[in-house]
Amino acid sequence: MPRVSPVSRRRLILILLLVVVIALALWRLLAPRSDNVVVVYVSHDEVFSEPILKDFERDTRITVKAVYDAEETKSAGVMNRLIAEQNHPQADVYWANDPIRAEVLRQRGVTAPYRSPSADGIPDQFRDPRGYWTGFSGEKRHGRRQADPGRVRKAARQSTAILGGI
């Protein structure tokens, strides 16, 4: 067997080491995630959403990796991240606080329909008929302006009728 020079031996070891490092990096990028982990992109305020996610972890023993929107970007940051990752999705769930962003993601083909059995009791008016989103909370918005008392009473009756089933 021919002798290998020390320079050739070092070069061979470096090449093998490089191949191993590249293989490990590719495996890490392409390997499927564990079934016990769910990645949730959250554009809802962390102070309100984190306790709910912690309860989910406790009840299901599924680890939640939450990615929150920065206050500066509001819900646009997570939405733009989902669009950028469309061909290599990282998120399992998108928890939005703005129905318009969910619709933009649907129109761009970023999201897929899902009908959760947990949403069976939610009235149809709070669910997308195609299964792209489900509303499960409401946020009361406040504004100050002089309003017509008749319009205010009518709006209150309509809101009560809509929210009465919740």
C-alpha cells in the first residue's frame, strides 16, 4: 500500500470533517420537527397570549415555541415573516389579532384551511366557511366622538345580538 504524505493526510481529514459538518447542517435544516413541539407565530399581545399557551403546554404536554411580533411592527411583522417563509414554512399556527392579515395570507396562498374539532361550538359567523380562520375572542375598541344617540343604541343592540351566542 502506498504511503500517504502528512500533508495529504491532513487534507483528507479536513475534507472528511467538512463533509460531516455540511451533512449535519443539512440534516438540522431538513429534518422534521418533533411531534411534541408546535411553533406558533403570535401577533396578539404577549401578556395575554402567553398564559393561554402555557396552559396548552401543561394540558397537552406539547411544547410551544412562540414567536411574538415586535411592538414596533404590530401584526405586520409576523405576517411578513410568514410570507417570506412561504416556501419553507417554520410556523405551525398563526395566532392573529387582525382578521385582515389572515385574509391577506389566504389570498397569497400562505395558509391552508383547517377545521378544528375544538371550534365546533363557535357560531358560523365567527368562522371562515372555507376553514382558513376561526375567531375565538373579541376586542372592544374605544373611541371618542360626539355620536347620534339613536345610532349608538342601534349599534349596541346589533353588538348584543352578535355577541349573545358567545
